[in-house]
Amino acid sequence: MSAPRVLFGFHAVGVRLKTAPQSVIEVLFDPTRRDARMRQFLEKARSAGVRLIEADNLRLAKLSGSHGHQGVAARVAEIEVAHSLDDLLDSIAEPPLLLVLDGVTDPHNLGACLRVADGAGAHAVIAPKDHAVGVNATVAKVASGAAETVPYFMVTNLARTLGELQERNIWCIGTAGDAPATLYQADLRRPVALVLGAEGTGMRQLTRKTCDELVSIPMQGAVESLNVSVASGVCLYEARRQRL
């Protein structure tokens, strides 16, 4: 059995209480915070039968590794998810919609990407083990619960994984500022993996070469690029729009 992990913040802990209360070992909270939000949160935790522990700000900050805990943290057990990307893809009834992140190492960016992936109904987020950040407490906080709902697979060789997706007839579409076609010209109704690189550096060359197609996000203003989480939202929601 894996060691318990820590979640913090109202959204991250609240989503776990809602979706898998049996996995919550204990919730620590700041008793000096008595506002309506805290009262409502504690009511939900008590209704779920979770053990509640009073803790001061210092203890919460030390446990969560952040002062942005909002007065709430929890120790939780890992939730059983699909053991592999293949298992997940085998279980999907509709055309897969995947988000692939190449070189995203900032936990705030990853958390925001997971949040938009959840909102747009992406089936999974994929990243390489050597050029990415894992799901930690900061990622979970920024993701506002999406780290609990969106499968996140870290793969050893991203180019090889893209090749395996292509063998499943999943079209790999990379985003690049110099691509001649735009996102809105791509057919996103079919099985698709949208591949985005880190802001500034973009995708690595091998990742770019492996993609079936490259598209750009039209930029009308003075800035040359979007934050990767914003770009992920633009791409995923265009796919969702086409699939409506």
C-alpha cells in the first residue's frame, strides 16, 4: 500500500470528500477560522464521517508545504485508477480526447491544465517522466479537485507513446506558432491527442516530428504566445465544441 498523500485547500479536499470520502484518513483545520465557508466545509466533512483534527496555521503550512492552505488540509489514501494508458483507452466508449504536455515543469501550470482538462471532458493527460512535474500538493491545490478526477500518466518515452496512440488510430495534433493551419481547421471530432509544449520553448523536436499534424492558435494582439494552461483550454474546448 502506498503512503498517504496530502491535499490542501477547500476545492482539493472538498472534491475528495465528495467523490471518495472513504479514502480520507483525516482532515486538519484551523479552528480560528469561523467564516461561512469553513462552517459549510466542516459540515460536509462531519456528514462524511471523517476524523477532524484542529491544527494551527504553522502545522497546516508545514503539512501542506504552502501557506495557501486556506486553513484546511487532509491526509488521504491513493485512489485506484486505471493501471495503464492502454487500460484506460480500452474502457473509453467515445472517441478519445487526450491532452499531451511536453516540457511542463511548473506545478501551477500542470494544476491549471488538469483543471481545464476536467472541465472539457478530456479522458487523460499524458507527460514524459523526464520533462514534467508530478502531481504534488501544489498541483492538487491549483487543480481545484481535477487532480482527483483526471488520469495523469507519466511515460518513459513520449515519442514512442505518441506512436502507440497512432497505432490505435488516435490522431496526434501538435501546436506550434509557425504552423500554416490553425486549430479551427483541424478535425477534432475523431480520436485526438492534442500535444502542447511549454510556453516559450514549445515541443521538443522529436515530439514535433512525431505529430501527425501541426496547428497554430491564431494570435491577434501583441503577445506571441499563450500560457500552456490557457492554450490547453482553447484547444480542448474547441474539440468539445466540435463534438457537441
